[in-house]
Amino acid sequence: MQDLAHDLPAPAAAFPDSGPDVDPRFSRASATLVVAVGGFDPTGGAGVVRDLLTARTLGARVRLVPTAWTAQGAAGVRSVEPRRPAALAQAVTDALDGAPAGRTAVKLGMMPDGAAAQAVLEALRAFTGPVVFDPVLGASSGGALFTGDPGELLALAVRSALVTPNTGEAERLTGEGVADLDGAGRAGGALVAAGAPAALIKGGHLTGAEAVDLLVTAQRTLTFTAPRLSGPAVRGTGCALATAIAVGLASGQELEAAIADAKAWLHAALRQAVRVGDEWHLS
């Protein structure tokens, strides 16, 4: 495979319709729609609420479809109440009704179980736009958000333009150990071999002075590198990154450019994180 690298933050693209309140990388997002499908986190730090805040910050319109209602906070997950699969499938179908062709992306997050994943997969059957899947298996504060065999999520990974697991999720999805970039490459390769068009293995949980995410496709492997920021752990970064990538894809960017711009935006946003009770959230 060809090995390429992106060093972040990347320079912002200059678009003539850039506004004062939207990152110029995403100034073309105002005509786009992101349908965010995932869990409801009452803290607002993660899940579809974070998807909403991210997409709106970047100028896109948003429709939300909760897959489950959770009770969670800084102490971890207390309960998960999945939505009925038939109701979930209908909600996704309704959210896609009338979506602008060529300007819509779907961002998938938490699936509480295999039945939810199958319901969403069926509802996406007629959708031809890009799908970004962040396979959330547990909360960063602790506790499971998915019950069942992680292999039940592979069909959604195959259906998506990009799947974005962190190292722990990549290990559970593929059975590959991910303690370093070599492990990330093997896990990404396993996802691609299973049929996923592209896998972005997020390296935030690895060690080193730089945070390195690895993009694996059938054609090449690319690294996206940013200086590792010191400070407290921030909730919802995986949700935000996947949503920002979805915004970029919906606005017509190629995958690599969408990832680079989303990573650069998130790196800057992490510097502005705010404390909410006992947690830190993106502002």
C-alpha cells in the first residue's frame, strides 16, 4: 500500500461565501443536511445531541433519530432503553424523506443491539449518499452501550463510506490487538477485507507526543497527525469527528479532505473545551 501523511491542523480553505461564525473549511455546508442516528445522552456531551451541536456549528442542517434513550453521566451508564426496531426504521425513513439529493449525509452512532443495526440497515437501503459510522460500544465514562456480538455491526460498516472506531472498538470488531499503529493497520485492513470501503482507526488512546489516526482503504494507508493535547479527557470527540466528516462529505468533499478538515476543526475545538459538572465537553 502507498503510505501518505497529513499533518494537522491543515490550512483552512478560502471560500467566497465564508461567514464570520462558521469555520471557513465548512462554509459550503449551509446547503447540506446531516441525518444523525444514534443514542440520546442526557448530558449533551455525546450522542445525537453532540451531533446536532457539531453539525450546526459547522453550518449544516440536521435531522436527529435516537436509537435509544440512555441514563448516564460522569459516573458511567446506568441504563439503556432501546427503541423498537420497527419504529427506528420508520424514523430513519422519515428523516430521509425529502432530503436534498447530493447534499445529504447520514452519520450513524450508537446502536444498542443487533436488531437496531439491522433496522437502520434496512432503512438505508434506498439511500445513495455517504454514510459515516462511528461504532460506539461503550461510554467514555464507563459502561456498555451495545449488547450482543460486535460482529452484528459489520454490515453497517460495509454499508458506510467510512467507519471510525477507536482502538478498543477496532479490537472488538476485528479481534486484532491495537496497541500501536501496526495493530491499527491490521484492524483497518481486517475491516476493509470484511467489505468496509474505508476505516479510520482513531489513535487518541495510543501513546506518544502525537495523536495519529490511520485511514485504511483497499488502495492505500494514510496517517492524520496532530500534536497530542494535554489536559482532561473531553466527552463526545468521536461523535463530533464523525459528524464533521459527514458534513464535509455532504458538501461535496472527497473523503481524505473531509477527514483532514474535520480533524483540524476538532483539534482547535478541543482547546476550547468547557467543564460541565464533573465532565469536560466541547463548547
